[in-house]
Amino acid sequence: MSAHAAIDGEIPAHVDPALVVDFDYFADRRYSEAGSPHGGLIRLCEEIGHGIFWTPRNGGHWFVTDHEMLFEAARMPELFSSANASFPALPPEEEPHYPPLSSDPPEHIKYRLPLMRAFSPERIRALGGEIRRFAGELIDAVAARGSCDFFEEIAEPLPIITFMKLMGYDLARYREFREWATWMCQPDPDDKVRAYVNTVAMTRELLDERRAERRDDLLSHLLDEMIDGRPFTQEELDGICILLFGAGLDTVVNSLCFGMAHLAGDAALQHRLRADPALIPEAVEEMLRRCSVGMAARSVGRDGTFHGATLKAGERVTLLLPVGNLDPKAFPDPTRFDLDREDKAHITFNSGPHRCVGSHLARLEMVTLFEEWLKRMPNVRLDPANPPGYRIAIVNAVTTLPLLWNLV
């Protein structure tokens, strides 16, 4: 069957048949054929190219794969709105509002500024010593064994426990919270709504405690912030906490895993980074470009056109940021990991008004972990008997990453 063929669902009359592609974001055949999420997306673009397309899957939606189009769309909130943009679409009464991510300019900036202050470079740098100490402890705990599941033993605890401490969450609920964060990224609407309800109930209880007594955590910071000359309402706090919970308990875990999966398969890169640790930040940028994990969902804010596609208000659009980072027009030989690549200006953290406010923390955690790993560990390799496991979601995930290394 041709890639340009609709196989289920009705194709709206305004959609050019030449733009119709059979692509199931959550369960596409190309993922299993290629053996990985990024391999499947590469195969998709080898078949259809880079541009804007329509698929009848998941309720029918547009998706963008071209780097420049993604950059442009991220800066056109009047056409590609962040409001009511859940994917797949939830019933209107269940659509969460988690500002600033689900707000458009100019409203969104009043919500974004408090988060920018909370995640400012200065605040994040102050966490560096604790992150480095914790990374060293995690690595030392597995070093003598010669093997580990990097996902479970290193990549999960480092960013998640760091974030839970930052927020003021109960560390004893680590596994429970991870499950909720996973539900938020899945297509099942019941799981999503359950995760939102659980998160709101949990954070309301903690916020009530902070109202009685402030602590040195982000929840207390949010209570002390003002917008339009007033504190956040409880409903606004609910939405912000949903946003922070989902982002803080999932994204960096997967970036660390995809980055380590590449590093474990490239002995020459390991040798070069050990010899010159100053290159590790550059390596992290190339990991973020080559193996980015998240897409962005939008809804069409008004009828319009975009690079030849006729869009109708209310339609869903997925901005496939990982594919944009593999566009050969932006990155020559894009599938090659190139530490010396001149331009690593990826869009992993999105672009425009909704660029990720947590990017400083993500970079700090990744650079620190790889610095400590390469300082302490001998050559690492993937376990040939136990390949990595993956989960396709709004944030693509690694579910297991068995590694081996030589004991010294």
C-alpha cells in the first residue's frame, strides 16, 4: 500500500488527497520495522519527505515534519493554538488547562514569567553540586557489577528525585508518581484524566501545607508569585502543577537513555570524550538533536492555509520536533552523530513562545551525568542479549536499557 493512502477514517473534503498519509503516531508499523522510535520516524520521512501531511489515524490530524515549517508553526499561535490542544483530543469538558503551555500570547506570558524565574539559569546552577553528588552515588552503586539497567538504576532516579525535591514532593511516592506521568503521555483518555485528577489532589494537599508554612521548594515559590497584581487562583495552580509534574517526571529520563544508548554503541566517541571532557556539552547538544524525544500538539485556531494545506479551525496538529531535527535541509547527513557539526541549533526544546523553561535543568543533568559516568566507568556497551525497550508516547520513552562494561 502506498504511503499516500487513507486506510481508516473519513478524509475531510478540504484535505488535498496528495497530503494524506497512513501514519499512526502511537502504533505505526514503521517503528517495529525499524526497531526504534527514531528509526521509524526516519523511515516515515524517507517515504513521504518533509512537509505538512494529514493522517486519518487518532481522530484525524495534521502533522509537520519539515524543520523550517516547524520553526514557523511554533511562532504562529494565531493559527497553531496551544489552547484545547490535547492529543488525541479529549472531550471539551475534560480538556485540562495547564498554563502557560495551554495558553496563547499575550495571555501566556503572565504565566510563563513566574516559571522562568523559578527555572532561571542562576537557580539551576545552584543545584549543580547536589546533582553531581547524586549522579556519582548512583554510578558508584552499580560500577562493581559490570552491568545495569541504565533506565531503572540511573536515568530514572537522577532527574526524577532531583525534581521531586525541587517541587517538595514526598519521595516515598516515587513509583506511584512515575506511573501517573506515564499515563499523561499515553493515548488512553481515561488514563490521562485519572493522572490529571490524581496530580491535582496530591498537589492541593501539599499547597495547603505550604500556605500554613512555607518551605524552600517550588510549590512555596508559586504561592508567593503574583500575576495581574494577584496570587494564582487554585485552578491556575492546578494547571501549572499538572504541567510541571508531567514534564519533570518523564522528559529528561528519556533524553538520558537515548543519549546513553548512542554512547554505548560508539566506543570512539567514549574515548574522545574521556580524553577531552570539555567536549561533553557539545556531545549532549548533538544527542538532543539526534535523539530528541517530544512532540508538541496544537489545535488550528482559525481557518487558514499553511504551505499549501487548507486547515480548518479545531483540527489537531502534531509538531514532530524529532523529525525536524533530522531534516537534511537543516542538518546535512542528519542521521549521523557528528560531534563536530557546525550547527547544532536543534528544536528539541521547541521554539517561540513555548520554548521549554526547563531546558537549563535538562542540560545540567545530562552534562553532569555524562561527565561523572565517563570519569568513573570503563568502556560501556549495549547488552547484545537484551536490547533496549521502547514506548511510543507524546514523549517517546525507553523502558529498559541494559548495559555492560568491563570490570577493572
